[in-house]
Amino acid sequence: MTIAFIGLGHMGGHMAANLVRGGHEVVGFDPVDELREAAVAHGVLAAASATAAVEGAETVVTSLPNGHVLLSVYEEVLPAAAEGTLFIDTSTTGAELAWQAAGQVDAAGHRFIDAPVSGGVVGAEAGTLTFMVGGSEADLELARPVLDPMAGRIVHCGASGNGQAAKLCNNLLLAITQVGVAEAFVLGEKLGLTNQAFYDVASTSAAQCWALQTNCPVPGPVPTSPANRDFEGGFATALMHKDLSLAMAEVERSGLDAQVGRLVSALYASLSETEHAGHDFSSIITTLR
């Protein structure tokens, strides 16, 4: 299968490489030269533009910074796509912009699913991402051969936009747990606990969670966590801030009194204005100290 992949950044580059390893021909585009070159090193065929990437592709996968960029890219490439092309968007856009994207694609005579991901750069590289899919069952079945090389799990969440809804709820919970884990470590330090001792207790008790056992915010207990490399890599604070902003917009729209969510969103808004904007979001522990 020939797949166009638009957006070859930290997530998209690894995802495109896994599609190549899965036996697909992947034609990729990103406006950043270095990202295109890195993708080519993993077997991706570079296109001169997004439109050129789409021409002749059976499926188009996008991994873009936000929904407004997605709609702009679709406006550019939809006329170049063959009739009935399947468009898979893995960006985090929020439900409203996913509905708009679905409308654009449908009006142009194509198919669309929103399929945001969880698992971070590590999951993208390993091909173990969780895909949260919004769209029809039929379109999901068409997408499975494309998603499988990138996925550890594929969850059908319902109609268009529901993949985005699941992603925002997931990241809201993730941010809340990451702040809680950070606060617990800082309190433990103040009470004289070593980080290793606290980790050994929490990771084998009712406090177990991904924010602790994979994304541990202190160096040592989990050697692969970003804390061991000064929070470089991982899921950037600025991206978490973006996702929480989208989640808070849905909170307002739904009328939910999300007190903890609002507090955590404000913490990440502040952190995104510091030198930690590009660091992993577990760097929230630096502000708590």
C-alpha cells in the first residue's frame, strides 16, 4: 500500500518509519529539511510538498501541531487525492475541529477517521501507541492495516470526534496524575524519604500509575524516564499545555465543574512560559520544589 505521511516530527517521523518496516511504501513531507532527511534515512520517500505526497496515495496520515494546521493542509491536498482516499489524522485537535476536518474530507468525496495517540515518543518509536479512533466501523477496518504497524492497541471510541474526546480526557487524567506524583516525591524528600524508597513503595502499591512507573519525575528509579536526562525528550510541556487548553474548552462547553483539572491546567500554562516549555511535562516537579 502507498501511504502519504504529512508531519514527520518527533511522533510522525517514528510512525512513518514503522509503516516502512511494516511493508508499506511511505511518501512523506515535512516543511523542515532535517525532519525529511531523518525520515529518508528510515526508508521514507521524500516529497517536495504535501500535495505531491498525496498524489497516488491510497491512504493519507497526518501528524500535525494543531487542528488549524490540519484544516489548512486538507484545503491544500484534498483536490489532489484520488477519489475515496482514506484520511487518518493522528494529531490532537479537539472534537470540534475533528468534526470540521471530517466535513471537509467527506465533501471532497473521501473517507476520514480521527485517530489521536497515546504513548509518547517512546511508543511512537517502538510501534506500541494506543490509537483512539473516531469514525465508522467500516473506515476503521480499512485503516487497520495502516494503524497496526504503529500500534500496541486500537480502540474504537465511536463516531467522528470521539477519538479526540478520548484523547483529551486521557491527557487531562495524565496531567493530574503527573502533578500528584511530583507532589508526593517532593513531600517525601521533605520528610526524609529517599526517592528510591518512595518509588519502591508506591510502584508496588495502590498508587501505581504510568506517571510514576514510566515517566518518573526524579532520576534514578526509572532509568529511561526523561528526568534522567534533564527532562529532554518525551512529551513536551508546551504540548501538554495545548492539550489541556483544548480539554478546558470542552469542560466549559459541557458545564463540568472540573476544579482539579482547572488547577492543573493553570500549572502547565505557567510552566509553558518557562525554560521548561520544550522539556517533558514531568518537569512540573521543578516548580513544586
